[in-house]
Amino acid sequence: ARFLLLALAPAPCTKGGRSLRPYMHNLLLSSAAACRSLEGVQNFRPVRSLPGLFRSASLEQATASDAAFLLDSARVRTIVDLRNDDEIARARATATPVGLSLLAAF
């Protein structure tokens, strides 16, 4: 993975009517939704040991529905790009307008 995506936590989770400790929250999505396949973004998935942290491949190919999912459902608010300059240049050469906008926003 070349991107780390950090998200905000929603309301506290509960189990059996009891609130779980913050570090135990499933902060963002059910595991099925968190691992759902995005149209243009490959390999999007949560980092299991760090709630609220996701990883993915290049975001340059993101579609409008991918961006909506990342921003609205997964609540991604910070993107850390771990690629070198050559990798970024190659990805941007084939980027979608939505993918470029998504990256430019961060």
C-alpha cells in the first residue's frame, strides 16, 4: 500500500448496551463495508491493528462513487502519500479528474 488514510470516529459503539472503550471501537464501518471493493481505488482496506486507519493503492483512479465512499462513509480526513516522485508522476499521467481533485483536497 502506498497511501495511509486517516478517518474521524463516529458516535461510540456499544455491545450488549454497554459502551466499548475508544480503542476497541469499530470506528468506521462494518468489516464487510470496510473491505468493499471500490471502482477505481484498488486494495482499500482497514489496518487491523490501528482503528480509523486505512490503506490503499493509488487514489488517482478514483471515481465519483469512490470519493463519496471515502469522504462520507469511511470519513477519511487525512491522506498520507508514501510514494516517491516517480511513482506519483506515473500515476498522475493516467489520473481521473475526480482522483486529482481528491488528492488536491488534501
